[in-house]
Amino acid sequence: MKQENKSFCNRHVRDPCRSFGRRCSRLVKEQRARFYILRRCIVMLVCWHEYGDP
């Protein structure tokens, strides 16, 4: 069990930039998806307000 942790830590210490880049790209994707959903909801509400039943 100790040996697994040691190799796991060594891998992250050896290449921290790759791990950081993956985390950043994942966060960017997540934020982009959230903004897309938010934008679609706002557009739907605006269109519903403009073209909804009088």
C-alpha cells in the first residue's frame, strides 16, 4: 500500500503542469457549459415574455 502512494506522489511531483492543465481545462469546460445553459434559459425567458400569451 505504501509503495502505491509513493509512485502516485512521484508521478504528480514529476509532472505537475500536466495535472494542472487538465484541471484548468476541465474547469473551463464546466464553466462554458454553465454559461451556455444560463444563456439558453435567459433567451427562452425573454422570448417567452415577448411572444407569450397576452
